[in-house]
Amino acid sequence: RSRPVSQASATTTATLHDLKKLSGGVWMVQLKPLTSYSYCAGQFTELMVPGFTSLYYTIASSPSSPCVELHIQTGTDQADALIDHLKDTDSVELAPAGGDCRLEVLPEENGPLLLIASGTGFSQVKSIVEDLLAQHTRRTIHLYWSGHRLSQLYMLQKAENWADLHDNIHVSALISEHSHWDDKHQMLVHSILGDHSDLNQCQAICCGSPAMVYTVLDSLCSKGFRRDAMLSDVFMFAPREAQ
């Protein structure tokens, strides 16, 4: 992902608290800032590591957590090298948090909140849900998490536990590996449309590839969703030309 250059001069040192391999080639990284590190649920940070560039990751922990949690998808040269580096390091520098995928950016409403993610986009969902639970929200939340294989839904049990413990949280796990849909993003859209007859009442936060985000946005808007009721980092780092 190409995101805006952060202000490296204001970094925060964080010690490596935990590094754990999850399913689907995803690693969970827990970093403990040595000084106060403020962020809002849904924001991202940049790791400032010598020899690496553009290490932008959405923060997966809630702002009340003592650690900053990141979910890193391996399988690329840079991601694999980063994990190897983290195995041998004691601390890293965190750039200030950024991004506008914060609920307060949307007008305060009581309609359903759709949290739509693919792959490690779940990190953003996790931060937002845990923050809302800490606030004892009663708002209806629908989580849609898609992956090619079940293993890519690397914290599905945690998401299902939310739904088991809170009757206002609903979770849909969508696996495209054996789907009859030619376009895997349409499977996601179909699931959302099946749950909501009045999309005009909904707000959404969407975390995935530009193709996924814009397919979902356009498809939902064609069924009555309000275009300005969705937040996504994609709108910032991969904007479309004005139509």
C-alpha cells in the first residue's frame, strides 16, 4: 500500500512484547510503547525500521490496550524479511497514527454499522469492535469477513465469540475458494444485500483492496446505500478520478 509519508521525527519507541504466528501466513505482533502513544480505533501506523520502507499497518488493538497490535501478512519478500527482523530485535519505532477510518468521522447514527473486511483488513474491524464493546455499545454491528480459504480468517473464533456474547453483533464468514461467484467481491455484496432491506439506514467501514472496496461501494449504492456513509483508507491511498 502506498500511503502518505509520516513524520518520522515524532516516533515512539515500542518494545516487542509478543510475536505469534497465526493461520494463513499471518503474524500477530504486540508492541508496547515506552511512552504514551495515542490513536483512535481504525487508524494505522508506520513501523520505522532501518532498511525498510512503507511499513504501514492498521492497528488491531483498541486504544485502551497497553500494546499496539499489528497483523502482518507474510508471503512477500519485504513482509518475510520484516518478520525475520522482528524475531531478532527488542524494539521498533512507531510513527504517529494516521487515517480517517474513525467512527467519529461519520455522523452519529443508530442504524446498523457494517464492518466489511478481507484478509488482514480484519485488523481494523478488531480495533473498532473492541473499542465499541469497551463503550458498551448497543448499536447493531454486522461483520463481513472474506478470504479465499478458511485459514485466511485467522481470528474467526474471536469474531464468533463476539457474536456469541453480544446479541447486537452478527458475523458472516465468506470463503471464495469454492464459490460459484465469478467475482469473489460479488459474494460479499450478495451476503450484505441478503441481510439488509434498507441500506439507507446503514453506515459502513470497509477494509480491503481498492477493487473490493469500490465494487462493494458501487454495488451497495445501486441498492440505496448513501455514498458518503462509508469510510475506507482506500479512498485516501487509492482515490478514483472524479466521475
